[in-house]
Amino acid sequence: MNPISSNNQIRPPKVSVVMPVYNVALFVEDAIQSVLDQSFENFELIIINDYSKDNSLALCQRYNDARIKIISHQHNQGLSSARNTGIRHALGQYVAFIDSDDMWHKEKLERHVQHLDGAPEVGISFSRSVFMSYAGKVLNIYQMPQLNGITAVDLLCRNPVGNGSAPVIRSETLADISYQASNKRQKHTCYFDENFRQSEDIECWLRIVTTTHWQIEGLPAPLTFYRLNNQGLSSDLSKQYGSWNKMIEKAKSFAPELLAQHENRARAYQLRYIARQAIRNKEGKQAIKHLHQALATSPSIIYFETARTVSTAAAAYLLALLPKRLYCCCENLAQNVLGRLQSLKISRDGVSAVWLNEAK
């Protein structure tokens, strides 16, 4: 598909891809190439350099493709501000987001465009994701969120979108939640809340679902490659939880009834998520601490998600008690079993095993 029409008039892009860039010289070329390799070609790629101090910008400038636009004057203001800048420059009917350390399957845009074109009630289309290592090796482990019938409660408790490189959103949907920044020197339109450095995505999705008519649906194919960052520190977990608390306080202003009924359960899920992050960082004591907090906050998570809660507890205690080498053996075995089960589930949802193997 060529963005130049037969009468030599330049067609507007169907999709605007927004990619914030900040100190990602190790990964940004892979991210850009995964966008340029898309089977659906009628897109623009808007790269927002958020004041990178490495050579990320120089690497982006090496590409000679008319679909790429680089905004290089953005001062470091964080992910929300960079995404907002990209959205304000977007010309597409749909806006897709990709973080500059992640990658896409070549059919991602094609499948999301088909989904949104055929489902006018859907404002956010997202996909399952497959994890890849810090070094870029695709792993046989997937994010397996709920795909249909997603409510505000589901978003509050579990965030099925999963990561910032999974969603493709209608520009109309974003327009419906836009507002003017009130605490900045220069007035400008916002979509993501620029006061958030974390939890900005779930705050945005929750605002869409609770204040507009738009629905959210996921695709069964794992179309996003989500990189595991091995640079995480346990100290970051407290910041993450603090940011989530800040999001909850804001959500009370636009969805008070939702929070009144479900805040405790949502908090328990978030604490369990942080426990799993601590496990990933190999911090067993921190994982146990956050898991205990989760269960004390809302024991019901054992009933609603028994397998995930029990597996989190098992991993946390094994990490704390076993020698590191033995724990890693147990972890690898568990991940292999889990990956096989997830692959079977994805196949049952209509994604062929051949396609899954080719995607890797």
C-alpha cells in the first residue's frame, strides 16, 4: 500500500504511530524498523525526542523515509508529555503507540485497522503481547489479558492493555477526553495527564471508559513484543506504587462510585503486581512483603484469581528460601510449562501454531 494515490495527491495517513524516545540508543533502531516493516503501509511515524542525552536522536535521523517525522525540540518532560506532543501532531484516523524499547509484529497495524474499521463502537483496540529478553530474544511467555466485555472494574483492577506498545486508539476517542493543561506556562491540549510519570496509561484508559461511550477490545494474536528491562531496582517499586496511589486519588474525581466499591480489591491486585515485579528483580523479601499486603487488603483475590495469586506466593517464597541457582532452575521449568499452556490457549482462540512460530 503506497501513501501516494493514483492521481498523485498525497493521502493523509490512516494511522499515526507515536514513539517517544529517551536514552534508548540500544533499542530504538529495532523499534523503528519494526514499524517500517509493517504490512500496512499507510502510516506516519512521529518520533518525539524527549531530550535524550545519548545518540538516540542521531540514530533516528539516519532513516530516509518520508513517513517519519521527528520532533526534536521537546524538553525532558516524561512519557505523558511526549505522547501528548505526538498526538497533537498526528494526522491519522487512528493513533498507535510504541515505546522505543519494544517492537511490533509486522501485521500489527493491519490487524488493528481491520478491527477498528469493523467495530465502530470500539475506541481502544489492543493486542496480546509476547515478552522478549533485555537482549531482544523472544520468549515463549505471553501477556494473556481479558479481551472482551471489558468494564471499568476490569481496567481498574488488572489493566488488560498491559503495556504502552499494545494499544491503537481512534483519534475521536482521544479528542473526547482532551483538556487544556492548567498548570503549564504555555496552554496546550492534553490527553495523558502530564502530572504522572507512571500509571499515566491506566489513568487515561480508565477516563475513556468511565466518561465516554467508547468500548475497549483486544485481539488474540500477540502482536507486540514487550521487552523486559533488567535494570529495575526494588526502590522503583515504591515509586510505582506511589504513582498508582496518585492515579487512584484522581480517579475518585471522575469515577467516585467505582472507587468506593472496588478500591480495596484494585489495591490488592496492584500490590500483587508489585510483588511479581519484585520477583522479576530477584527481591524475594520485598515480594513476600507486598504479597502479604495484598492479601491483607483484599483476601478475595485468592478467590477471583486463585492460580495467579498462588503462583505468585510460591515464587516469592521459593525465591526467598532457595539458593539462587536452584530457584532459577525452578523458574525456567515453570515458565516453560506456562508458555506451553499459553500457546495452547492462543491457538484455541484462533491463532495458528504456524503463525506463532513464525512470529518468533
